Amino acid sequence: DAGVIQSPRHEVTEMGQEVTLRCKPISGHNSLFWYRQTMMRGLELLIYFNNNVPIDDSGMPEDRFSAKMPNASFSTLKIQPSEPRDSAVYFCASSHRGSPLHFGNGTRLTVT
Amino acid sequence: SQQGEEDPQALSIQEGENATMNCSYKTSINNLQWYRQNSGRGLVHLILIRSNEREKHSGRLRVTLDTSKKSSSLLITASRAADTASYFCATAVYTDKLIFGTGTRLQVFP
């Protein structure tokens, strides 16, 4: 089991550019979560999916953020247009039927 | 918004000493979990305690839960330098939705 796989590991982009973060959950897990971590705000839940369906997106900060899960093995988090305040580490996590979360190693996003 | 707050924010101890971290939360919960994060890595699950449990052990870890005070503590006994990490509590209001606290940075000196 390769665990939760996130790509890219690091992303540096200029303000106004579109950013797409990718996540492959653990096979067989039916829930997928996107979190954002910053020094100021800690770990924030952005959105989570059950069986590929978005259940709670109340943590998505603005309309500039969108997330999709087209199938059970892939999810994307897109920011368009990106802003410097979006700089953070973005984590994807998956779980099976309420079991503890398995996290990926994150994508460190820097928007200049 | 964050559900939990950890106390202390940072803790420095010597190897062999015990480390105690506390977590307070605001609303009723289904369960409470503790996670560990090494620098530059994702979080790793340590232990889960359900709302109807008061204490749980796993190796050198001991977790307590007091639902009347809306608080939990994590005790790491006989700490090692390898225990150096940040520790987070997370509360499950529903079965799936986990909200994380602010974390405690633990430094264990050899």
C-alpha cells in the first residue's frame, strides 16, 4: 500500500495563475478530505467527499477554490486565480467508513 | 473554525521524562483522536478514544477523555528523541468530519 499520494510536492506560482493540486487516496477508502495548514490558522478542513460526492464544502474559503473527485482514485483541488494569501501546505487524507485518517505528505504552495 | 485547542503550545523535555499534552474542545463529540506530525510530513494517527470511554492505552501512550469538561490529555511516557514532533487532537462531531486543534510542539532532548 503506497499510502495517500499527493502531487506536486512543491508548487511555486505567480499571483493570478491557476493552481491544481492532485491526490490519489488509498485504494478502498471511501472518504477523502482536503485540509490546509498555515502557521496562523493551523489545520483547516476545506472539503470532504464520501463515495466521490462532496459532503461538506463549508471550509472552502472562496469561489476561487474548487474541488472535484471524478472517481474513487483521484481528486483535485484547484485555485483560480491564486493569491499570495493562499500560500500554505495543502494536505489530502483518506479513510474508510469513519476509520482514522491517512494523510499524504502534502503540497507546499507558494504564491508570489 | 477550530474545535480544539492544545495546551501547552510548546513543550521541551529530556529523554526519559514524561510528556503531557492537553486538548480542550467546544461541542459534543463522537470520538477524539490524537495525531502526530513530523516536520515536513503528513499527520499520522496515534490513538482514538470514543465519547463513552474515559481512558485508553497504546504502548507508551495514554489518553484520557473527560466529556463533562470537554477535555482530553495525551501522556507519552519515557519519552525518546524520536518523539520530537507536533501533536494534534482532532474531534469527530459526525463520524467522518474531523476538526483539528492547534497542536503542541514537543521537543525531546537526548
